[in-house]
Amino acid sequence: MPGLTNLGWPAPYAEGSALPWLEPLLVALPMAIAVVDSEGILGVRNEAMIATAGPAAMPGVPAASLFVPEDRAHVAEAVAMVVSGRAMGTEVRAALSSRPDEKREVSIAAMPPGLGIAAMIGMRDIREQLKLEAQVAAATRMQAVGQLAGGIAHDFNNILTAVLALTDQLLDNHPRGDPEHDSLDQIRANGTRAAALVAQLLAFARQQPQRQRLLELVPLVEGLQPLLRQLTGKGVQLEIGGGPLRHAVLADPGQIEQVIVNLAVNARDAMGGAGLLGIRLRDVPAADVPRLGHRIMPREDHVAIEVSDTGSGISPSIAGKIFEPFFTTKPMGEGTGLGLSTVYGIVKQSNGYIFAEPNPDGGTVFCVYLPAVARPEASLAAQVAAPAMEQAAVSLAGRRLLLVEDEPAVRAVLAKGLTRLGLDVATASDATEALAWLESGAAVDVVLSDVMMPGIDGVELSKRARRLRPGLPVLLMSGFAEPPLHKAADAQGVGFISKPFAMADLMAAMGAALSSAG
């Protein structure tokens, strides 16, 4: 910290001697502080003043020069009034040149004579405010990008549904050995890759279908160990610690596994395939949240998943971009830049928070905080390992299906494919047309409907359809859907399948819907 040097003040305080008690005092004060001489020239200032006023707050410049031109005369007059002894102190409202859109209270207080200091200038320390503003700005930017990504993903999923369904039909006509089979197989493989990319965009946009449940993280992470060791390779030492935890979380187990796997693979790449990968679980009581330094986190109990590496770390110049879609530091062709953005979207959709921090041992620590949920008395371990409900085999041949889809291309391809598989298919372009069909008394065994449609959405359609036909099986499909729609569908016991899908998966889902309806 610079002393009161070369300012023409009394000799005992020149050449760096600068009042030995002054600098420690300024550092300890929770304000942005600087001292001025009788001419209003800046001397010693603390770190808070540098952060608040910017690099212009240098010793030897007039205090008034820190402010916007229109406020300088007002500040200079207030400083002159105090240093001349006409007032012991005063306050003015002025905007700093470093933050011209924000007026702030500037306090000026006279100092006792004989110290070589005429006055002291103080302002509120805005370092915490700057940190919060940066976090809010980053969250706002990510939300805007997420909305764009979700809209793009919806349209792409409709296109891919038609492409993959039509490819499946052509593959049936050109079995293995046919000259066209390999080309069609490549089309399908590329379509599947595109679908995987769209799924990652949906995860980032927080519009990926979720099946949340009470979840124990310790057995989940322990169960991932074999996969993590295989993915990270022999050069990476894996250490898993923490627990037992006092709390569970409410999350989709498959997606939390995806978060951990993506972070582990990212850590492996950051270490060049050799180093220490640590995964640690811990409870974060509400009282400890303020000490984390993340102002956007609510003060409530959380469970933390920390994934650390001993790699090269993250440069400050890119730290604010690492969660954005398609941002990558890898060479062309070695990554899509969707790994961390997928992690970000899943964590936010699970009502959690994620931050990247420097690892004290070198490298980076990714900290995921999920809201804690009280653990029920019964163990949840069985839920983690519980297999998916087995779908009873139900014959669909000859069943009457009402297909509701507003995209003509998707509707035509699905109707053709389902007809080829033995179903009797009737189509409707929206929910209004579908309800009119049901009201007419026509026979329908199962309804397959898109979720996002103009006017009445698929969830509302299923509700009205079941009023007209109690117990009618309904299966919803969508390229994406807002979380409230998924929750409403779950509450009704309505099945759901994500676009794009293979025809075999669609048939299995419809069989499950018919089976559950009895």
C-alpha cells in the first residue's frame, strides 16, 4: 500500500514513513477510504477504495477527478470546505467515473491538525456488490441463451423425429445385405448423434424431461466407481470421500449421474489423462451458506458434490464462459463444448447451483449444491438401485390409435409407420380436433399426442379426454416441455416419451400405457 510520499506534507511523514498506524487502520475499516491533503490531493487509500473507484484512485491525483465531470465541481467544493476548516464533515452524492450510472454517498471528514492529513474520504465498499452483479449478469445471460437453445431444440426434435421414423421404415424395406442398407444405417446413426446433441441443449435449457425422486447420493456415487475408473483411465487416481450424509436430495438419478460423469471426464481432459480426481460429498448447513461467498444462493440446507482435479486450472479470462453452449478450449473435432453446459442445465433444473473455484492443490474444483431434503426413516438405497418398471408385453395389432400432432410432416410419418406396424390410426392436427373425435363416440384404444401445440396443450388434452373416456390410455410426446407440464402429466399418471424416438421405443411406451390402464 503506498505511503503519503511526495505530497508536500510534513517531513516526518514523507518518504514512505506515512503514519505507521494509518495504513493498518484503513485496511481494517469496512469502507472505501482515502486520505487527502490540504489541496484535496489523494494519498493513502485502501483496497476497498481501489475496487470501488477503479485504477484512477492513485496517490497524487485530485480527489474530485475520481468522479464524472458533472459532479467534480460539487465534490471539489465539499472537499475544500472541510480541509479549510469551514466544516468538520459533510456528505455529497456523486457518481464515480468507473460507475457513471450509479450515484453514491461520499463522506468527507476533517482530521485533527498536526497529522499532515487534512481530511478523509469514505464511500461504501462495493466489492461484494460487484461480485453479486457479476453472478446475476452471468445467470441472466445463461437464462437468455437457454431460452434460445430450448426453442431451437424443439424444432430440431420435430425434424429428427420425422427423419428417424422415415429411416426406420426404409430400413424395413432394405434389410441387411441390400445395397441401400448401409447408407440408410449411416443416416440413422447421424440422426441419433444429432438427437444426442439436441438432448444436451435441452439439458442446458432446463427443459429436459426429469423423473425426480428422493435420492441418496452416497450409494449413487459408489455405484458409479467402475464406470468412472473406466472413463478416466489408469493414469488418473480416483478418490471418493465424504459422507455419510444427513440429508437426501430431490433429483433425477440418471441426470445426477450424468453431471458427475461429465465433470469427471472434463477433469480427466484438464489433467491430460494423469493426475488426481477427487469426488467429495458433504452436507452444507444453512448457517454455512453465507461463508461460501455465493450471494445468489439461498440460506438453506444443501448437499454438496465437489469434483476436483489437479490440472492446469481455468484462466480468469474464460471463467465466465465455461458453462455456455459450444464454448470449448479443445482443438477442432475434439469436443462440442456441451459437456459443462449440460451439467449447468441439469443442476439448475434440479434447483441447485454450480460454481468453479481454484483448487488449493492446483487445478479446479467444481462445486454442485443441491437443496437438501429430510431423509425418511426408511432407507432410500433400494430406490437408487431399483430397476425401471418392467413393461408388460401388450399386443398393439388392430388397436385404434388417435394420433394428435400439429406438425404435418411428423404426423404423416408417424401415421404411416404405426399403420405399417398393425395399428388402426386416426389423426388430428390439434387438441380441438381430437376432442371432437372423442365426443363423436368413435372407438379409440389409446391416444398419442404432442405436448406443445397451439391452443390446448397435450396435458390439458389428456385431462379432458379422460373426462370424456374415463381410463383412456394417453401417451404424450414432445421435443421439449416446460417442467410444470411434466409435473402435471405425472400427477395424472400420463406416460411420456421424448422426441426423437425409435419406432420400437414408441411401441414399447404405448404398450406400457395400455398395460397400466388395464
